[in-house]
Amino acid sequence: LVMRATQLFALCLCLVPALTLDCGDGKIRGVNAGGWLLLEPWITPYLFEEVNYGDNLDKVVDEYTYAELLDPDFYRARLKFHWDTFVTKEDFMKVSEAGITHVRIPVGYWYWDVEEGEPFPPPNMDETDDNNPLFYLKRALVWLDELNMKAEIDLHAGPGSQNGFDNSGRRGDIGWVTEDYPEDNHNVLRTVAIIDKIAENMKRWVDEGVFRQETLYGISLLNEPGGWREKVWSACKEELFPLGYDAIRKHFDEEVAVNFQQAFRPASDYYGLMPESEGYKSISVDMHRYQCFDEFWAGQAESDEGWFTHIDASCRIHEENINATWPMFNGEFCLAVTDCQKYLNGGFATPYVPPLASESACQYYNSDWDTYNDYYKDFLKQYFLAQIDSFEYGEMGAGWFMWTMKTEDNCAPEWDFMFLLEKGIIPANLCEREIVCEF
């Protein structure tokens, strides 16, 4: 009888969602599952290095060319293994114990839509098939549900490439919007249709009881459109944002957020955009702030005052939350201060030569943790805290997602949340931490 009671108690525990550490203030504290369901060479360098040889040397540089140039059977088998092993429930459990409540999951458009001439396999709607990436996405959402965590589904790669970066799925030119826009808006409208398919997919899983609706924080319409081009920015404002909003609202009410990514525009461009007075509800804005991708920051890596400049700039970020009219979270940031990380800036190349950082800077910022001194490690602790101080500031400071949760064999220490947590750079309890910025 005692044995039976113990078994029933254990069963009950399995049926009740586990509790993550939640600071209880409504702020997002999150990580990105970068390099998982959408490949990036710098996050998983060996995955690319092992296929870049012979005639393919320096040709397999993104997920498009991975599908295009490799044997289809190898492509499917290699990615199946990667999807199955790179992100685990244990990873989610470890970060949740520190106070992480949200996970942003980048996905590619080709999981729901492939056109003739594209190298990807046709979308597989059999979610019980473990050759299907949606099998692993579904499994991850179940894990997050069990841990009382939340997910944001992030359309990270749009058809034609929205920015020309390898993280868009296809490195090269921007084809999402061309010089013929708005007459040629095919890829923009195709993106809206894909957003509709993603939202329908998520709603079906909710209706089938796969996970609770509250597990889905929101859906991001498109990651990092190249808004430095005015036609791309016009496509975002005039079509992607309003039509993408409507596509999600067909399936979900305001309990699921519709997220606009910054598109390389200043925060002020989003003040007053699509206001509640016009009937819009539950929109959030995703800002990406890196301090390693321009000449100014490259210069700071050589400066005696550089670390102080990073801390000061991090604390000033909070000012952008003050006049925001929708909640703003920081969807990507890191602790790197250079582009020294192999394949980071510009993508896969043999050899990789950072476009910005000097050779001497990269001798110091060399991604080899064992060579870092205590002064640099102390700076990294303060740098992390200063950034999240700003991201969490005020009513409209909605929080943050660090890029990224993990890297292959901890190859990129300043970008690897789990590694930094293990090394004590990130606090073991994000709810009881030091405050660095004075606002």
C-alpha cells in the first residue's frame, strides 16, 4: 500500500508543471536558443568546418548552402542529430534555476513554406517524424510548459533574406525587398502568409493540449530586417507590421504578444507606432544592442578607458525606455567587446579575419577562457549587470534575452550564457543580484 501511494505521488508530481525561479516582477529574463533550429557558423563552427573542404571550401556558409551543396541524406541526418542534441531539457532546467523564465527560439521560414528553386526539403507536417524540425520545436515547447517557462517564436529567416547575413538563412544580398518594391512585394506577403502558418501551428498545438497558451509569450514577425534601406523599413511599417499583426490575431487574442524587431532603427521610430488608440493590443518591441560591431567599439578595445565606456553606455540605454509607448525588451546582447570570435562578423571564411578588431586586440580577446585574467572577468560581471539594469528599467523596460544560451563546446565564452553562469560571471540567482547603474 505504501509503495502504491508513493507511485501515485510520483505520478502526480509528473503531471504538475515544475516551478522555475521567477522574480515575480513581470520582467522578461531570457535566453536565445541561437544556432539550434537555424544554423549560424560561429555558434557551431565544427558543423560547418567538417563540410568545408575540397570543392566546397568556403561555400557552405549558411543554412541555404548547407541544404544546397551537401548530399540530401547527409544533410537530413546531420541536422537531425544536431536538433536532437544541441538543446536539451536539462539546459532549460539549468537556466531556469538562475531565474530565466523565457526562451526565444529562432526558426526558418522553410519549415512552413518552400518555393520551387529553393534547396530545402518540402515542409513536413508529420510532427511525429523525428526527421522533422517541428518535432523538436514541439518537444521544446512541451519542456518549457513543464518548467513553467515561456517561449517566443522568432521568425529569424525570411524568404529572400531580410538582411543578407548568414543568420537570415542566406548570406549575400537582401532579396526580401528589392529595388522594385512596392510593386514587387512577393516576399513580404509571403512572409505574412508564413507568420499566419506559424500562428495557426501554435494555436493547433494549444488546442490539442500539447502546451498551455500561457507558455507562448509571443511571436516575432521577422528578425533584423535591414532597415538601413528605406524600402525595407517602408515594407516593415506599411505591410509586415500591420498585416503580420492581423495574421497572429486571427489565431490568438492579446494574451499572446505580437513582437516587432527593431530593424536597425532607433528606438524613437517605434514611439507611437500602431498605437492602442487605433485598436492595437499587446505589441512589444525587440531591440538588439551590441557593443562590438562598429569602428567605435573596435577602438574602445584598444583604449585604457574602454571597459568604463562599455559600462557607461550600458547604463545610458535605460533612457530609451522612458518615452516608449509599447514595452521594449532587449532581444539580443552579449558580453563581447570585439568581433574577434571566429566567423562572427561577415561569416564563415578560411581564414577568418575580423573586419574590425586589430590583431593585438584579438590576441587578448581570444575566446580562450583560461587566458583571461581576473580584471577582465570582473569587468564581464559588471558589464552583464549594467546592461540588464537598463533593460529592466521602468514600466516600459520589459526585460531581456541574452544571445545566446550556449555555443558548441563553449567556443564563444562572452556569448555563452550557460558557460558564464557556470563560471560565476552571471549571478546564480538573478532575483537577488547587485545593481550597477544609478538611475
